[in-house]
Amino acid sequence: MFSGIQLARRLEAAEAANARGCQEGQPGATCIEVAGGLAVFAGTESPLTQVVGIGLDGPVRETEIEIIETFFQCRGARVTIDFCPLADSGLLERLAKRHYRPTEFNNVLIKPLAGSGVTVAPRVRRALPEESELWSRTVGQGFFEQAELTSEEVQVGHAVFAMEGSHCYLAAAQTGEIAGGSAMVVRDGLAVLFADGVTKSFRRQGLHAELIAARVNDAVALGCDLATASTLPGSQSQRNYTRAGFQVAYTKVTLVA
């Protein structure tokens, strides 16, 4: 599948919708539409506090960058921009002049679902409505790679769990202990797979592969034509997604002021 501007707009619009959905209902959280994308504030230390999808509809004006910076600075948060390489070429130059620097890269992966068969995932099940705390802590411990989580990190999990349209999954080890979790949201036929986390002591047992398979199975059943996920380049997560038939569409960079 060709990774052109239309695909990027579809993927980034879904990412922005997820960001908007996660911040809804959180105390003090808010967002604004700007420069064709979304700026989200969900707490000064929240990983949800960022800008998504700007520059895909054309040039971004200096005044729009100033609006973004003011939005975060007046709330005591640093400006974090999730930059898509298919955004307007002049945006990167403007951000460089304003002393933005890269801090992280993420590969955006895609998998066309036409003709996808069912893959067995016996250790994965849908989380029950009353398992928000269990799911949030399990995913958080796997994602952040630490046993103790901050209140904001746990709150991110609760926000994902409560988000409208969110499908949350739990994976159990052979002992029966809950050892991993993940989430999926379907937006206009696009299945967004995210919030993947397997606790460190239970990795390399195939749990993440089953979490991917369970969501792909459900995405096909729900009539989706495409699935997407984001991973760190060269990570075990990317390897698992690649084995499941995903390919890199493009690589995004996180820029901070």
C-alpha cells in the first residue's frame, strides 16, 4: 500500500480522534483544533499532552504555532509535537528556527485486512467493564516497564478504558496470572491498535503476538479494511507486528520546544 498524503491524513485523523477521546472526562483536560490537527492537554506530565496531525492540510502559519505554544505554556506544560513526515515541508523548518528538537521516533505500521484469516489467540480475552483498574495497571506496568505507576500514568489507562468505542483486552500467562493488555478503536473502517503492554517477567512467551492476533480478528469481524499501530523503530513490538503482517507506512518524530 502506497504511503501517500491521503493515507497519512486517514491515520493521523484517527490518532487525533483517539487523543480527543482519551482526554474527555479528565479533570482539567482540554483540547483545541489548530493547523489541521489537534492540541491536547491532559496534565503536565501526561503522555497524552501533545499535538497530533498538524500540517497535513497545507502550510502552518507562524500565528498557528504561536497559538499552540500559548495553549501549552499557559498550562505549565512543554510543547510536544507528534510530527508526521508527510506534513507540509515548511513546517519542519519553522519549528527548527523556534529551537524544537527531536526526542523520539515512532514507526506507523499498517496492515490491509482484505483476505486476512483468523489467528488463534487462546490466552486473550476482552476485559470486563469492572476491570478498568486491573487493565490500567497491567498495561501501564508493561508499557512504562515499572511496577509502581504515577497517578497520571494510571489515569491514562482509565481514560483509554473509558473512551467511547474502546475495545480493551487482557492476556493471561500459563499460570493464569494476568500478564498483558492492549486496546483497539475502530474509526471509519480503520482499526487503531494501541496501548500494548506485557509485564516484563512474562515477555517472550507469545502473549503480545496473541494480543495483536485477537484485535486483528475482531477488526476483520467488524468489517475494517485496514489496521494500524505505532512502535519504536527496531523494537520487539515492531518485530511482533511485522510477523503479523504489518509494514511501515512512515516514521514520525516527536519534537519538543
